Amino acid sequence: MRWLTQLRRRTEMLFRRNGATARLDDELRFHIEQQTAENIARGMSAEGARLAALRAFGNPALVREQAHDTWSWTSLELLLGDVRYGARTLLRTPGFAAVAILVMALGIGANVALFTLVRSVLLKPLPFADPGRLVRLYERSTFGDFPFNQSAGGVFAEWKKQSRSFTGMAICGYAGYNLSGAGNELPETVRAATFSSNLLPLLGVQPALGRNFTADDDQPSANPTVLLSWGLWKRRFGGNPSIVNQTILLDARPYTVVGVMPSWFAFPESAIQVWTPTYFKEPPGHMKAISQHDFRAIGRLKPGVTAAEAVTELSLITRRIHDQNADDSFVSVGANIRPLLDSLVGDVKTPLYVLLAATGCVLLIACLNVANLLVARAASRRREEAIRMALGGGRMRLLRQHLMESLLLTAAGGAAGLALAWGAIQWVVSARPDMARVEAIHIDGVAIAFAAGLIALCALFAGLISSLSGRGSQVLSSLQDSSRGSSAGQARVRLRAVLLSLEVGLTVMLLIGAGLLLKSYARLRSTDIGCITGNVLKMDMTLPEVKYKQPAQVAGFFETLLGRVRNLPGVEAAGYVFPVVPGDGYGGDHGFTVVEHPAPSRGEAPFAMNRWADPGYFAAIGIPLLRGHTFDDNQQPGHATEAVISQAFARQYFPGEDPIGKHLRAQGDKTYEIVGVVGDVRFAAGEEVRPMMYFALYADSDMNGATLVVRSGRDVTQYATPIQRIVAGLDRDLPVSDVLTMDQVLGRGTLDASFDATLLGVFAALSLVLAAVGLFGVLSYIVAQRTSEIGIRIALGARREQVLRLVLLSGLRPALIGLALGLAASAALAREIQSMLYGTQPLDAAVFAAVAGTLLVVAAAACAAPAWRASRLDPMQALRTE
Amino acid sequence: MGKPNDLVQGTLDLLILKTISLEPMHGWAIAKRIQQVSGEVLQVQQGSLYPALHRLEQQGWIKAKWAESETGRQAKFYTLTAAGRGQLGKETASWNRLSAAIDMIVT
């Protein structure tokens, strides 16, 4: 019970301190009164008695303090005293405080934001049961060198049947549907995925509403079923729970909604809006094929089984399939495994870590800057501190005050920084909805703890540096030093110069990183994609099979639409392509053989990217026809026999030969005659040109989707609405999706590069400003310190230019040292971001030179004002000021 | 009166506890009583007395109450708590042990 009474007393002492102090005073006064009374009783005079009592008592202030010290919470009280004192001194110089807080806010804000991103995207475990054992399974293909290839349905089936390393294995596929409008709603295209019915139990996830697919749903003859995403359910169906067991129309076919997934469920990516069962959606043949690598396989490792053991086992199974089918060159030879998390976030890893390193630099620069400002303040308060020390102020006490001041600054900065980080994250989430796991990004307790840690660290760093400059032992010299007429001690100036050099060095590194990324982004945007990109519009549409059963119906729709679009005034050309326009992704590839060439040796058939196009496509998008002609107009469903190849295709497979009139065997052993050669296009900005073959649009009997390409001499976006109106006139249930100009397509493809370059550029600009402020501050301080010295120099006949040079040099020297350091460090580190660069060398001379030049100009500008002021000093004024 | 003897380190607590174990007393009276009882040998310095009183109070061995003094003025009276009484016993025992030991060496 004793601790309870103690606790009560301690609490009392915490809240009744002022009363306790008054009572202590009263107690001591009573003592003196008693003593005085006794003295009077002994016969002293009233005044004499009081003085004797006081003498006997000793120093009442000391007694009071010593008694006070025995109370609890003294350290807290001291701390509060320091806080009060620190806040008061900071408020006396609001300009300084505001600058320091702003600097810290930027530094800490950027770091917390990036930390939150990195943690949410890369470090947080996936929201699945025991996510550490979830792995993505890949095929390892030697044709075309794809160590992490997607899985073929047939190979997956064998893995599932034969392997013993997994507690479960599920498969996911790609899909897309036209969701028809009910009532007045517009039809829309929804991004979709498929998964086998065992995926959700494997991940350990339950639908938020309704149920998962059953094994019965997950087979070709099942009734169509669908799971909705939380977002689609809220947006399109008003969040009404009665949607479960109702039907919706996907591609004009009724699907029963069996459930709604939780809002956080974004698998395999956040854009997916509906899921259907894989084995229901895919034709059985596709699920048995062993060389069509169209699926993502997921497995859960058995406890005690390592990834390496599982890889060995899967590779063995795959190898066996490969050897049994040696005539098919597209069967993989092995398998590979990656943690599921890595497979989901693979692309953003390096950029995020680079950005995190960049914000670390910004924070370091911010700390150095605040330390620099504090050193300057400490310098102007030397005399005050020297006096305090001379009067017996403890060094620890002074150090504590230094730290408290820097803690107050960083804490205020950190609070503002958290707000900044919150804003920044909102921006990132809205600017990069495509980023993996974007739905998991938000500031939580850990991020706030991280911010608190940063605050403590920065406070300690900045506070210690500035206190170290204190040199408290030299009280006397401080007092002498700051007397009039002499210059400031050199130690502080040197410390500040070192801090500045470091700051400039870090700035140079950031500038070079940003410069490299910007240059490679510019390169990326200016790569010739191989076609016209100005005033070209594209839009996708897919005709539902249920409604367009006959190939002739499909052809009829597309021909009518094309005719009407071409008749729009101002439209110069229009055509169709499938599956994608240049710059919009890989699309797909296929194996082929050249009929006129000797058969390739077993297992070595070549493959090339494939596209389907109508005769007008090449002219519409401006791909030049180099030889022969494009498809004839007679390439109708059932009679499409022509192929067009790209220049790279001709170079690689028909060296020294005329490809026109030769035949390709591809697409299910059909034979196509090569009628033309066209220019090369890139499937993405920054990718190599690859061989490409084009087939006539209606070459496949199940063709039902295409991208319409329209080119105009004027602003092409004005045609989007009229064309959509034409489509609605032909089929009011048919949605048109991805209506984009070619420039937008390319912009989307280079979003990553532009995002990284922009952010790093912002950080670099920020640190440049900080470094300039630092230079300006230090130099102004030096000039102020040396006012009288400069005055004497001028009075003794120094010329203005000499003074100007003197001051400029003392500012530029640390900048030059920092520049050299920064260039050297960048040269060593630039290799680390090589994977993010395109067409730019890590040691790009132009970027290095530009950064050096920029930095010198900024440094000179920052130094110019104080130097100029020094050279304009009026010697009489200077000598009089103190 | 002569130069007052310095109190043996740590014995002030014992003296205070012992002194107020008889009746509640204020600071001045405690000092006075120690002085008188020791035959003017022990002089308690105010610089040590009040910090010691406050420390003992913080430790919960004595407690204070404001009451009217003999002169009619409000004064702070200190009383022994139950815990303090135990502490007094412990400190007395340890003092006896110590002084007996010193005695054996000195005599």
C-alpha cells in the first residue's frame, strides 16, 4: 500500500506545486519569526533580533531551493523551465524560428511521406493469412530468355497434381467485360480478373458479402457467376446488399453475383472490378495448353519446405513436360519462385528506395542548415553564455538548453512536416493510382512514431553540433573575443564552413540524380515510336459474342462504323488494330515458320510479336509502307490469308531475300502470304524494336474486338464524342473504353519516369534553395562579424574590389569544396540508379557539367549580396558600430 | 557555545524521527529540541533541517499538518507516520550497532 500513498503524494506534488512553494516560504518565515521572538526574549532590540535570526538562518534562498529539490518531479520542473526559456528565446527571433521550422518541416515531411510509401508498399506484409509462405510460381523459359514467365494452364495442372511442396495452389487469369447498363446507365468496360475457386481459401480471405466461388462454379459448364469489387458495388449498385444472388449482364450474358469482396482486396491489382472463375471463363483447351503462358500461379509453401526445394521440385516436373513435348519449342524448361509481395511490387522497388535515399539527403541538408543557423545564434549569444558560465551555470544545464531549443524547433517542424506528409500522400495516391498496393498507403501509428524518432534524431544532431561549437571552457577568451574591435573566433567560422561544404556536397548529389532522371525522361519522351503521335485518337471496343454470333455480323459492324467515321468532316484517316497501338504495351507474340525455308530443328521455332490490322491502319497511324502493299480489301472473315511484316522481321528472318510472296505458317497452322513490309514500331517508349507480324483483322474466326485509330489535321479530341455517338447509334449497349490520344498513351507509358524525375527534381530544387540560404546566412554572418575589421582595412586603403574578393572567396571556398565532394560522391553512386535510366549514362558529362554550373551560379548569387554590402561599408560607420 | 559539532553523516534523519516521535513539532521546535536535549552539543543547520524534513515527507516517513502554534500563528507541524515509526526502529538499531562498534575500537 505504501507505493499507493507515495503515488498519491507524488500526484499531489505535481498539481499543487505553487501552493507547496508558498507554504515552504511560510514555513521558513515562521522559523525566522520564532528565532526573532526568542532573540527579543533574550533582550535584543527588535531590529537586532531580526538580523541575528537571519544570520543564524543562513541563505534562505538556498534553503528554499534545497528543500524544493527533495520534492518529486524536480527534473520535470527543470524541463518545463527549459521549454519556457527555449520558447521565449525563439520567440524573440521569430524570423529565425520560422525559417528553421520551415526547413525542418520540409525535411521531415518529405521523409515521413516517403517512409509511409515504402513501408506500405514494400515492407508491410500482405493482408493475407501467413503471407510469408505465399509465393508466386513462374515458368523458366529459355526461348526468348524469360526467367520469370507466366504459367501455362497445362503446366499448372501438372504442378498441382504432382508437387508435394505446397499446401495449395491456385491460378489467376486476365479478363475484361462489357458491363451493360440497367435502365439509363451507360454501358461500361470493366477491368476483370479470373481466379480458381481455391484462391480465396489459399489467401485466407472471405468475401465481405455473400460467398466465394464453389468448385461447381469453377468449370466450363457452370452457370455464370461473378464476384464484385467493393468499389464497383458502391459506385454502380449503390452499396445495396440485395445485389447478392441477382444477375448482372457481362458481355450481354447474365452472371449471378455470388458476393462482394472487401474494400481492401485488390488482387492482382487495384484496378480490377469484377472476378469470374478461371476454369469457367477459359476454354478447356486453353487450360490444358502447355505453351500458352497466360496465367499467374500462386502457391502456399508447406511448413518446413523452403522455396529452393519447391523450385527444384517444380523444375523437375516442368522439365519432364518439356522433354515429352520436344517438338513444341515454347514449353518451358524449369520453374521459378518469388515471394508474392515481391511479385506484386517488383517494378516500384528501386525507384522508391532511390526516392527514400533522396529524402534522407534532404533531411540531412535540413539538419545541417538548422545546425548552421543554431551555430550562428550561439555565436551571437556567446557573451550571454560566457557570463552565465562565469556566474556558475553548469555546462550540462547549458547543453540541455541548447538541445531543448533545437528540440522545440524540430518538434514544431515535425508537426508541420506530418501535415505536409499527409498532403503529399493524398497527392501521390491520386497521381499514381496505378502503383502496386496503392490502396494500402496511409499514415498510421508507425509512421507517426517514425516522425517522432526523426524529430529526436534531428534535434540531437542539430543541437549537439551547435553546442559543440560552444567551447565553454574558454569563458575568458569568449568575453575578450566579443569585446569590440576584434574579429570573431575562427573555430565557429570553420565549423560553419564544414557544415556548408557537406550541405553543398549533398545538394550536388541530389541535383545530379535529378538531372540524370530528367534527361533520361526527356530521351524517353523523344524516342521515335515509329508512327505519328500528334492528333491521333484511339478507342477500344469489344463486341459481345452472345449478340454478335456470326463473324459476318462483327465485320458488318466494324465496316459500317469505319465508313461513318471516315465521313466525319476533318477526319483524315481511320483504321483498326488489335490488340494494342504502338507504345501501349507488349500485346502478344506467337511462334511461326517460314514455309519456303527449311524446317527449324526441333524445339527452335522462332517467334515474333503479332498484331491484327485492317488495310487502313498503317495509313491512319502513319506507319510507312516500305515494300509491297497493305492488306487487300477482300480480306474478309474466312478468307483472310495475307500478312504484313515489319522491317526488323524482314531483316532478321529474310536476310538478303525478298520476303514479298513468301508464306508464314502461324496461328493454328494456317498459311499466310506476305504482301508487304512496313516500318518498325516500338511497343513501349524506351523498348528495343522487335520483329512484328501483322495479320488481316478478320484472320481469326473468333475476332470480336479492335482498337479504332483516327487521325485528323486538327485537334483530334473533338471527335471523341461524335464517334461515341455513332457507336451508340449502331449498338446502344456497347461501351467504348480507353479513349486516348497517342500522346496520352505515350504519357501513360512514361508515367513512372516522369513521376520519379519530377519528385527527385523537387527534392533537388529544395536542397538547392536550402544550400543557397545556408551560404547567404554564413556569409552575412561573417561580414557582420568582421565589420570593424573590414572598416579598418578600408580606412587603411584597401580597395573595394579587394574587399569584395576577400568576402566572396570566404563564401565560395566551402561551396567549391562541397561541389568537388558532391561530384566525386555522385560519380561513385550514380551507377545505383542505372536501372532507372534510359539512353543516359550514369556519368553523363552534360548533366555533371550543368549541375556544377548551376551550383556555381547559385552559390555566387548567394554570396554576392553580403560581399557587395561589405565592399560598400562606410569605414567611419563600421568602426563606430558595435 | 563553542563551534557546533558537525552531525555524523546520515544521523540527522534519525534525530528528526526520534524527536517528533514524542509529539508533533514544527521545524524551529525540532531544531531547538535537538539542541537542548544534546546539551547544546548538536546544532542543526537550517540549511540541512528543512531539506531533510521535506525529503522525509516525500519518503512518507513523516507527514505534515498546518496547525496553530503556541504563539497563535499557523505553523507546519510534523508527525511520525506508521512507516516512519518502523524506519525509526531500523535506524535506531543500526545506530546502536554502529556506535557500539566505534566504542569497541575507541575504548
